[in-house]
Amino acid sequence: MEEMYGIKYSKPEVVLMQETGIGVAEAAARTCYDSFENSENEAIKYIENHMPDDSTCREINDIEDSSLLDDLAWTYFHHSILEHANLSFLIRGTSRGVLQEHARHRIQAISVRSTRYTMSSIINAFTASQTSNGKDFFIDKVLSFDMFVTKDEEYNKIEIGSIYDKLKYQSAKVENFDDIAVAKSSLPFLQEFKGNSEALFSALEAGKKKRNVGDAFKHIIGDNVKVDMVVTFNLRSLKNYLTLRDSGAAFFQIRWLAQEMMRKTPSKYLDLIIKRK
């Protein structure tokens, strides 16, 4: 947890899920120069006169160092060969604000927790709050979801109260609010548990989820809502990302994320993309 501008924030968690190694990048570079015999790695030398078998490919993927890649990266700045190495990260607990920044990096594969499919608990809490207890129930329930990167409870109560007010406004504007908020099979719960917000919430949570519920309600959440995502960068794109985002000029939340991604990236990759003291 860290405080910025008077507000406490949680930091994201990162796991490196997959790495392809740097061996294929060296093989690609030596294909350009037809210089397999000059490699310090026996598996690369083998390619000079043979098509690699499965065992050799595994050895290539396990290569930890390549003098050619180091020369190309730092002496000749021939970075296109770095595109043959890929890393995939699981990221949890960054913000929607960071997601907007992330989308500016074009060359990446990114899959993000969908608000279309994952907002049902918030909507269930609001629906349940309307049978009794109202706004106080909604605020207390949503506060327990730990859905914000902001960790100041009083601030988060203000945020949740704003979400409630927007839903309350919307519910007064449409005649079929319950139909768009609750799965058809769960509608009988509204009468069965009328007057008991906690019981109604539990029933709605246990029942069938409303498909695409976020379509009608995406407007209620802001930039400090947590998101989870899996991102895959090739090494050249990761170089660009870390160079720009591990910078004092970067948005502080994406800087935290870049720093954590860097900590989880093995040295054999960082040595090719980051000048470290």
C-alpha cells in the first residue's frame, strides 16, 4: 500500500506465466547472418547442418545468454530480432485508469476482466438494497468487495455512494429495471425475500447470473475500479513499454505496474532491453 496525493492505494500483483526464451531470437539473428557456427551455444551451432529435433529445440529454448543478441541490442540496435521472444504476465489489482494507458501500447495481446460479465454482484447489492436498508446496505456490501485500488475507506464510501446514486437515478428512469438487472429465473426472489436485503442478496448471488449485465450499467464505475488482465509482449515491445512506463513522467499507477513487471522478468530478457547500473 502506498499513499499518493493524500489517498492510499494498493499496488498490483504480477506473475510471469509464460516465457519463450531468447534462443529462438538468436536463431533468427544467425539466420540473417548465416553464422550459426559462431554461436557459443551448441544447440545453435547444431542448426548449421541440421534441422533441429525436439530435444534440440528444448535446448534452444533453455538458452540463458547470447553474445550476438547482446551486440545486436546494445551495439547495433538491431531490435527486430527481439520480437521472437515473448513473455505473458498475469496482472491482478491494477486500475481501469491503467488499462486506458496500457491500450496505447499497440503491439501486445491483452485480455481483460470484462465489466459486461462481472458486475452482477454490484447490481445484486443495489437490487437487494431496495427492499430494505437502502444506501447504507449497498455501501457496506460493496465496500466488502474490495473492488477499488484506493484503500481509504471513507473515500471509497463516497465512491460507492456515487455508484448508488447513479443506479437510483437510472432505476427511476426505466420501468423494467428489475428485468435488466436480474436473471429471469431469479425474479421470484424479489417477492420471496422482500424486506430482507441480506437474504435477497444471498439468493441473487446463488442464482443464475444475468448475462451481459454490464451492458446497461458500465457507466456506474470509474477509473479506480480494479481490473485483472493477461498481457503478452514480444521483447521489443516490452522494451518500449518499460522504458516509457518506468519513468517519473508516467502515471504513477502504471509506473508501479511496470516496475512490478520488471521485477518478475528474468535477467536474460532484461539484459537485452534495459540498461541497468
